[in-house]
Amino acid sequence: MRKPSLICLTAVILLLFAIILLSCEKNYITQAPVEHVGDYDLLYIHAGGGWDDPLHSLKYSTKTGEVIDTIKTPYVIADLQFTKDGTKAVISIWEQKTGAPSVLAVNYPLMDTIGILEGIAGEKIYLSPDEQAVLACWGPTIAILSFPDLTPIFVDTIANYEGGFLTSNDSAFYLVSGVDSIFVIDYTDRQNVTITAQIIGSSSGGGTVPGPCAVDYVNERFILVSNYNNEKSYIHILNSNDLSLTQFLVVNRLYNGTPGIGPGSDKIYLKLSGQLGDYEHNYIDVYNIGSNTVQKYINFGDITFIGVPLPNQFEFSPDGEIMYVLMGSNQYYPFTVLGFDLDNG
């Protein structure tokens, strides 16, 4: 793990991948960014401000960790995804006071707004493998939008649990809590979008209730972690083109939250978050696809840092060498981020 001084530094680097937006028809921020060619920038959201004052967000360099700028904005940035070449990004935002949602597409690093769709946002947003579409999930709403113009392809109100893209052409998925199926949205024909259901299979017949999931686009894998009687976790590895089951493992631990997958990695990071105050039972385990085994990676009770020691979300550096873990909970917003060097542990 990194030295304490660097942990403090990275603790304010990454709440969400987010970038600065130049004013378009709306004044999304009050300050324009300085251009940094070839350098990804990150924002630490909610560094200050409040109801009657703009939110203060600190802008950092991903290369040096230094503060580049302090931004004032009336918008909460929920999620952001860069394109693979780093020249564009899609951002999901909410207006601070009214809660009005929007999705924006911008170029980078000039930050011109190249697409806006108001009335829809997502706590999580995803770019399709070919980067021609965006999926936004927010409560019961799931939306597929073309990228970068953000024209709606498919919008529906479903009691969805989680969603994302598959690696087969023009297809996305969503899960419904309590239903043992993966629902696949085929938007190959945008005038006739279809939805089909595929039952989640397992070698034991158990663990069919949907849970946290992620897609490994590089290796075309769909990772689904379901639970059974709140006692065991069932790790399903499926082909992300046809959803055929390729690996399966039962673990006597109850994982929660979206699994973490580094770029091109053969390892999947799984978090076990206990209750507030039960800090000795908050872990990250690592599942090795090659050996189909799980081992403990870190117990947060063994680490001293400022903040709530509940693992909330995973993010990875573009080279896959550093894993950032956002710490917090629904009751306490994740202000602290821990950085782990995955090469030396």
C-alpha cells in the first residue's frame, strides 16, 4: 500500500471520475479550466459549499497529484466516463437545489459541450464497447442514448436493480431485484428495440437472486455476484456475448456492491461492507479467474485513516496499476479515497 503521505494526497483525488464543463447555453460552472494536454484531471466533489453557496470542487492532476484549480458549481457530478483515447467524456449531473438531472457529452481537454440531454441522469453511466452509445441507470429508469449527441435510443421505467452493456453488438442488460433472469436489450434495430430474458444459471441451482455485477470488456466476461439466504455468495462468470456460464464458485462470505475489475486484469475485487460501527468486518477479497479461487486482500480494520471505513466503490488508474477505493456509505458520503498499488500490494 502507498505511504501515508500519498494516501492523504490520493484521499482527495478521486470520488468520481469527473471533469470541468465549459459554459454552454447553461452556466454549468463558473470558471473555465486550464488546458493540460495529455493529462487527465479529476475533481473531488463537495469539498465545501452548501445550499445557498456553490459547491466547491478541487481539481487535481492524475499525473502529479497537485491541485490545479478550485471550481464552484451548482451541480452535483454523479458519474463520468472517458472514451478510451481520452478525447471525450460523458457526465451525469444533478442541479444542487432542484435535483434536475442532465447528461452531458464534452470533448477533452478543451471541454466544449457537444451533447446535452436534460431530464435524465444516472447514478452510474456506461459507454458501450464501441463508444457509440451511453447507458444511464437511475432508480427505476434505464436509458440508452447515442453518443456523443445523446439522442435517446431506448428509455423505460423498470424496477431495475442494475444495468450496463454487453460485448455483443448493440446490446445492453438490466437486472430486476428478486428475479432470477438477466434482461437483454437488443437495439440493433433502433426502430424496434426488443427485450428478452435469460435465466441465470449455476451449477448448484442456488444463488439465483441477482446481485452486484460488472462487465470485463477486454476479456468479454460478465461477472455476477448473487447471494443465497444472506449467508453465501455465488460468483458467476459468464460469456458477455451470449451469457453462457463459464465458471462458478460458492464463497462463505456475503459480498455487496459492484465488483472491481482493472483494465485487462485476471483478478476481480469484491467488497464486504458491514454495518456502520462494525468496522472490523469490512474487507476486500480478490477472486482469481484463472484459478477460480478467492483470497482476502485487505481488512480495513487494520488500516488507520480519517473517514468512515466502509468500502463503497472501486476505480482504477488507466494503466491498471493503482486501485482507488471510495470509502463511505449511504449515511456518510464517501469523502475518503484510499489508493492501493496492485503490483506490490
